[in-house]
Amino acid sequence: TLNRVSTALVNYRQERARRSSLLAAAKASEEASALANLRYQEGIADFLTLLRLLQDQSQFAQSEIASTLTAVYKSLGGGWLESTTSAGMLETKIVE
């Protein structure tokens, strides 16, 4: 319905508006990754800690925008396929 389309588009616009704060968070995340990597190289942290940090960062970045964009496609009557990649990441493909 038109109401669902409108709501989905508003949500999508809001997510795009959050982009600047997400970019700042991404920069901070990169700095955290660099620090975690340095800690690992210096023997202060183990490799599993480094891998967990990198995986958490990747999952967060992909899930935020994908979920709102999926709502837009759903409200417009479009279809999509969701699957999990070999790395455990959610992947969404648009079906026309």
C-alpha cells in the first residue's frame, strides 16, 4: 500500500541521513582495528580477539542499511532472496 511505501521511504531517508555518523563510526572502528592489530602484533591480545572485532564491525555495517532497503523493496512489492555467505554474513539479492 501507499502508506507502507511512504513509511519505508522515510525510513530509508533517515538511514541515509545517518550516513555521516556511520562514517564517523567507521573511522573510529578502523582506528580500533588498527589498535587491536597492534595489540596482537605486540603479543598483548590474542588472534581470536582480533578476529571477533573485525567480524563484529563487518556484520554491523552490512545489517543496518540492508534491513531498511529491504523494507523499501518489500513495500513496493518487489522480491528478494536472503542467504548466508560462507563467512556467516547475511546477503540480500533483489529479484525482479
